[in-house]
Amino acid sequence: MFLAKIECEKTTVEKIAEILLVTTNQFRIWLYDKKVYASFFVNSFALLRSLIKTLEAKKIKFMFYRIEEI
């Protein structure tokens, strides 16, 4: 299992929550300085790759802060 943390720009909390609900059910989302931050758990890198593809397809600007194995 992996813990990932991302920062997203030019999007809403609702959009990120919808995307994360498909990938995982354990996540936290918050707003700070007009940016959306999320911390979530995924079971594999394959799920993480599918999340990246989804974010890119929806043209959401994002950056991973940390990915750590748990």
C-alpha cells in the first residue's frame, strides 16, 4: 500500500473527490491558497498510474509531493 500526496491547481474539491472515489475510498482533501491538496492511499502503482492518466485527461494541473510505501 502507498500513501500519496498531491497538489492541484485550477480545479475544485468536488472534481478531485470524484476522481479519487474511483481509485480509493481513503482520502482527505483540503483547500489552501486557492489550491486543492489531497492525501490518499492506493494499493498499487497500477492504480496510481490510472489516476495520473485520469488527471491528465481532464487537463488538471497537478504535482505529487510524496509517495511513500506503507
